[in-house]
Amino acid sequence: MKKTKGTIVRRNKIPENEGIPLSTPLSASVMYHYENIEQVKALNEKKIEGFSYARYANPNAKILAEKISWLEDAKGGFITASGMSALSCVFLALLKKGDTIAASKQLYGQSLKMLTKMLPRMGFETKFFDSSDPSTFAEAITPTTKIILVEIESNPLLRITYFDELVKVAKESSALIMVDNTFTTPSGYKPLNHGATLVMHSVSKILSGHSDLNLGYIGSNDDKLLEDIDELIANFGLNSNPFNCWLAERGLHTFDLRFKEAQRNAAKLAALLEDHPKISKLYYPGLASHPEHLLAKTMLKGNFGTIVSFVLKGDYTNVNNFLNAAKDIPYGSTLGDVSTLVVVPSISSHRHLNKEERLALGIEDTLIRVSLGIEAFSLIKNDFLTGLEEA
């Protein structure tokens, strides 16, 4: 390049290279330059592949979406700014005046908040059902139901959805089934292969696995739905950050290894805590005492997940004593990290509910949710036994 005054601010072309980078390059550019107007027209008409403006798409998001879609057996999918933005984009893209929603009453707390406090302001009402009780499905799914939302393994009580029965009931309507698969992951269950229309993730959790980003994913095998969602993401600005996508792809490469190890630790912790005198209730689908244990064995094929929840005897004082004594376990209102984390849902994910509402869902004040990491189990065992001794 000729060294004349002012040329330093002009972009050079990326150097040509016959080699393929082993690590995906980070593409932080907001816009992409084309040689002529004909190329731009061809891009707009989707006659050529490419990128124009980062709010519409970016290379790192495309790569990450393709990898998660491959895991979920989805024809296509998109990365959004967070798990909640993935949920939002579906409602905003697909709902119209007169539509209603049917949803499991056992969902992530912020999903419940959106359904009960925010969407009603836009004119969209939700009918709730118990996803672990098929007798409640038909009443909640009506002719106006557009979207049915469930988790396969619920947050935080780990109840299992009778998904095949739900699909049968949904077929009697025109409703679409959307599954939040964050807890179960595609290694545990692939909803699109069993009758779901849409699958979503908080990529911030188990898939990326390092608590260093916020991203969401929404995927489907329906071309028209994918087109509508893509347009909504761009117009409402729910798109993702390239650097976060780059981080998430790196984390995704070790997802299967992390998931298997964390599952092993979860099974060991559940066995350790099952008869502990300081615990009044224990939730883990891999235990014979779990109400949907046989269903979980059939559906999940041994992939019981990386979460264990339990209720401490006593009150918040006992919870505080436990947390103080088990000081090496971080308190974190997230899950899926390489490190084991604990959280108290009554003062975290479900804090927007009053006590009566929480108890109706089975969320007691002293409920503790544990997200198992990949540490040596000897460390985890020592931490929990130490904490419970002081609880």
C-alpha cells in the first residue's frame, strides 16, 4: 500500500492464505464491503452467500448456530443475545392478536415472569398445566393456543415432562410445541425428533460451560418459522455478539466431555444425599424415589442430567449455615459451569413469586439447587458433608 497521508484509516484486504485456521477467526466487523452493486443485489436476493450488517448476521454466530443445530438435528437455527431473548423472539415473531399460550407451570422463574407479568400487557394470556401430569394437558390447550412451552426436565425440581402424551394432545390443535432444552441438552434428548416444532437453549449454561457469556439459541425444521424468526431477530435487535459466539464455540467443543463428567458427579451426589438426616426432600430423576424415574429412564436413556436439588430441614438460617460452611462451592444463579455451583431458587430465579405462589410450585424456602461441575468428586463430597454438618 502506498504510504500517503491519511491512508492508515483505510482498511486493507485480509491477506490471502491457502491454509485453514485451526481456530475459528473472530469476525468483529459490523459491516462487510462488496466490490460492486451487483454483488450487493445478489446478496439481498440470496443468490450468493455472505454478510452485510452485523445486526442481521455475523460469521461467528452462523458457525455456532450450525453446530448447535447439528447437535439438535435441526434444519436451521439462530443465536440470540441470551436465552430469554431466544424465548422472546419466538413470542414476538409468531404471536398475533387472539393467540394464547399453553405452558408448563414448572419453568425457569424468569420464563414464568415473562408469561405471567409481561406478555399479558401485550394481550397474550397463558394457560398453565402440570407437564408431569398428562390429565392436565387437554384443558390448557385450546383452539386459540399458538405455542406450547415446556422443559423436558424442569427447573429447579427436575420433574419430567410426559412429552409423547403432550405431542398427542397438541396434534388435536394447531399449536406449535417449543422445548427449552437447556437442562436436558441434546445429549439427553432431541425434542425435534419427538414432535417438537422449536427447540431453544440458554447457551450461557451447559453448552458453553464457563460462565463467561450470555447467548441463546432457537432452532427448528420448519423453513417458514425460521424465516420469520430470522427477520424478527434482525428488526428487534436481538442478535448476538461475535466475541461471545467465539467463546461459546470454544466451550461447545468440550460440551460432551463436560456433560458426561458432570452427570457422573450428579449421580454420586444424589446417592450421597439420599438418606442424609439434614435433608427432607431430594430431587434427582436417576433415583428410584423420583416420581418420574421410570419415564426418565425410558426418555433420557440414562442421561439424568447434571442437576440435583434438595430441601434442607429448618429455615433460611440453616441454609446460610450450609453455604458458609461449604465455602468452596460458589453461590451462582446460573448452571452448567465447569465448577459446581449452588443457588437458592426462592431468593433467586423464583424471587418474583410470593411465598404462597412458590409453595404451590413446590419451591420451598430452603430448596437448594446444585449444578454439578467436573471437579474430582472427593472434593464435592467433602464440601457437602462439611456444609450439611453445620446446617
